[in-house]
Amino acid sequence: MNTTSQQWNGPVPSPHELLGAGRVDPFLTYPIETPDPAVHELLDIEMNYVLPGLWPDDHQQCRASSMNSTSRAWFSAGIKNPFLFNVLLWSACCHRDVLRGSIIQYDSPQALSYKVNSIRLLNEVLSDRRKAATDEVILTIMGLASHEVLPINPQAPKSFNPPLKSVGGMSFYSVTKDTPEHMEAIKTLIALRGGLDNLKLPSLAETFQIAEIAKILNFSFKPIFPPLRIHETYIANLKEWGQSLSYPTPKPGSEFQRLARFGISDKMFEAFSSVACLTMATEHYLEGRPGGLSLGQIVRTRLAVEKQLLMLPTAEELCSSSETIPSADPNLYECCRLTAIIFSVAVIFPTPNQFNVLQTLVRELKAEIESIRIQAYDLDCLELLLWILVLGGIAALGKVERPWFVSFLKVICMERLCLYSWDGVEFILKKFLWLDSACSAGGIHLWEEVKMLMAEQ
């Protein structure tokens, strides 16, 4: 384009908007009714940033120049189904705001035009019962379901420093709220298909799971959908890799089975072992060591691990079911369950809404600890309690419960365990669930408050 021509009086168009920085074919005819000069930019965002960030390819040998497999499948499905193509563009408008670090503008004229077109075209398809339960229809409704942004206080203190928080879609799904009507429609359509495992479009079933987990952490309800069948394979492969790994003593999670007498059930131990192996895999990847899981494998496996953890019944549910309640004195089952979920927010499923998510967990954990009469129990029980109190105390940063955790930690560390240095505390924590890069800074801050309290007395 000769922009110096006197015949051109308008602003100079951006080549990025026209051609998508060379990553999107500008000569392909797209199934949209109203021409939009920004369509190439939006496709570039969705296909080369949003979807690869949501589901990185599993294998490390994938060339950097090759298109992400999920992007390729969803883009091809969108070209064939205009209702889906429009919702992909609507999604790109929303994610563009996330990438820019700005507030998601769901009601911008550009975003609304794609959303309205998608709804109108979708209604035409839904009139045909044979097409109503296809993967493309389900994906479109899911894309339309999350539209309300949850309030997030950017000034709220961050308790942890989670790794890999830019992948897996948590920056988007953790801050959105579902439309109940859309979610009911999705559940009906998935039931017609016989469950999530019968969805064939790559990464579609996993996307439902990741969105569900984000909502569980925000609103504290139990999972609706069961784990995917492939999750068993992911977790088995993870544990096989973890067992083959040479790891310095103490190995994460090594103490839980030995402390089963304090209420740790077999299911809980299995879930905690998965979390421990995933922690090692994440650390292995962050340090760039060879022979570990790829980023894509970690993202898919952490979904399976978090699902397994959130499927653990509460102590109250155990009491009302036919399952055997672990007999223990003291019984720390519920304390361990809540603490492991806190750790999952710190390491496995980081959420921008961390402060609000942890508020509920900290309040429940404090109430649970107060209900247990812990007196002169042995060293093992006190070490397990130390892990519970430290993670709970870190999560309580900026909350009214923080002084309570600090005061209790002073008694456990100084008077019972005779621990007077953070190194000694952290050595014990690493026997359970702990990741230095995510938890140590918050732990040291907490420890300084414990020392100040001791000095005052």
C-alpha cells in the first residue's frame, strides 16, 4: 500500500491489524457477515496466543513455527461453523483486554457484534435436534457462558508466588462468572453426549474441567463433572516419573503415609502423592533440567491432579456416607484437606483472585483447628500441625486471622518443637507439600512475625 499517495486522506492502517503480523492468511474468506479490518489481529491473538497459552502442545519436539494443535482444530471447526467462528472472535476481544492488563470490555461494540451474531446463528442451528449436541455447539455455548467479571482488588496482598500462572487459562476463567442458563444448557447437552469423555474436539473436555475448577475455587462447591478417563493415565505417568526421580531427602509428601494415624485416609494419601509428584515436575521444569515433563504435559496433568484433590470428601461428607471415617486422636483429616487446597492455589492452580479464594479457606481452616483439642501429642503430630499452620498463616496475609496463626506458631515452634530458625522450620515443611519458589518468601515473612511476637514476650 502506497501510504504517501495524496489520494489517501485517512489514518495509516496498521499492518498488524491488516495481516495479523503475517501469521494469519489475509486472503482466506472468513464466515463473518460484516467486514472488520481487525479480524486478522483478533485471529492472531486467539490462534497464536490465547489457545496455545490455554493448552500448550504436549511434546517438546513440536517446532516453534508449527501451529498449536488445539488452535488448528478449533480454527478449522470455526471456518466450517460460523456461529463458532464468531464466538472465537468474541473470545479474542475479551482476551485481548486480559493480555493488555486492562479491564475486560464485554460490552464494547466490537465484542458485542460478534457475540450477537454468534447467538443468532447458534439459535438457527439449535432448531435442528440432530446438530444441537455437536462439539462445536457445546464449545460455542461454553464461550458465551462466561461473561460477568468478578471484582478483584489489585491492591490485595499476594500470599504466594505461584509458578506457571500465565498458562492454562487461569488468568481468564478465574475472574469470570458463568451464566446459570448457559451452564444448565451445557450440562444437558453433555448428558445427551454421554459425558465429557465422548467429546471429540481436542482439548474441549479439558477446557470444561479447567473452567469448573476455577469456579470451585472461587465459590467453594463440589465438582459437577467426574474426572476424565485420561486423567488416570496422566496421574499414573506422573507418579512413575516421580518414583524414578533421584531427589534429595526429604522427598515431598514422604511423611503423609507414615502419619496415617492422624486421620489421613488412603484416598487422601493418593491425592497428596499426586500433588507432591506434580510439585517435583513443576520444579524440574522451572529449573530447566532435562528428562522432565513438558509444559503441555504439566498443564494437562495438573488439571487431573487438582480434580483428584477437589474430589476428596469433606469430613462432614465422610460422616454422612458409608465410607470408613479414619479413626485418629487428634483427627487432622479436614485440616490436611483444606491445607492441601491452599497449597494447590499456591502452586498448581494459581488464580488472580487469590486473596478472596484464600479468605474462605483460611477461615474454615482456623475453625477446624480450634475444634480439635491438641495437647501433649507426639513429635510427628506437631510436625504435621506445623505444616498446616505455616501454609494457613501464609494464606492469612492481610486477613484478620493472621495474628491467630502467628500466635499458635510461636507456641508450636518455640515451646514444643524448639525451632528457632527458618531453616529448621523449612526442613520439616519439605517433608509434606512445599515449593520454595512459591512459598518461601511468604513463609519467611510469617516467621519474622513469629520472632517479633517471641521478642515482645
